[in-house]
Amino acid sequence: MREAMPSTLSFDDFLAACQRPLRRSIRVNTLKISVADFLQLTAPYGWTLTPIPWCEEGFWIERDNEDALPLGSTAEHLSGLFYIQEASSMLPVAALFADGNAPQRVMMSLLRQAPKRRKLPRG
């Protein structure tokens, strides 16, 4: 791996970057609530929601008291109004719809995980 690193970058810096925690991010489920209504609903919580540039319904979230009720236990999450999702996971969908045209078909790919094998249903 060290050989693959550009000479201007330090391998130790790379390792340190890999150890940093990711920024928490959420995606609003617009099938259940609009982004505007979600922002209004959660405003009293004092969450700092920073828009994710490549996803209109995605936000990085910061909370003053991270030790309070876990994000996954909030009523809004339990009722499906938002998903806890890493921001980079929002990129494929953004890329899929980037040209403004809705695709006719979306193919799901299944990864083989040893020792399990997954089979696609026939038909």
C-alpha cells in the first residue's frame, strides 16, 4: 500500500484519516414526509442539519447531546421519516438520476458472502 501512495502524501496521515469517525448523516424519507416538513418537525430538537451537496434529502447531523436518546430510537426514525445512512451511500442514487431521466429498470446486484450463497429468484 505504501508503494501506491503518491510521494506527496504520508502513509501515516492516510492511516490516521481512516481512523477518524465518519460524520453522522441521515436521509429524509420523502415518501412519508417532505424535507421542509421534516426540518420544521425536528427544529425544536436543536439538531444542526447541514445539507449534503449531492443529495437533496440528505443531511449531516450534529446534536448537542449525543448521549441523549439514540438517533435510531427517536420517534421520527422508528416511524420511517428518516434513515441513518452514510453520506457516501447516497452517491449511487444521485448518480443514477443525475441526467434528470428516470431509469426504466434498476438492477440490484447481490454480493457473494462466504460461506453464504444468495440465489436470485427465477421467473
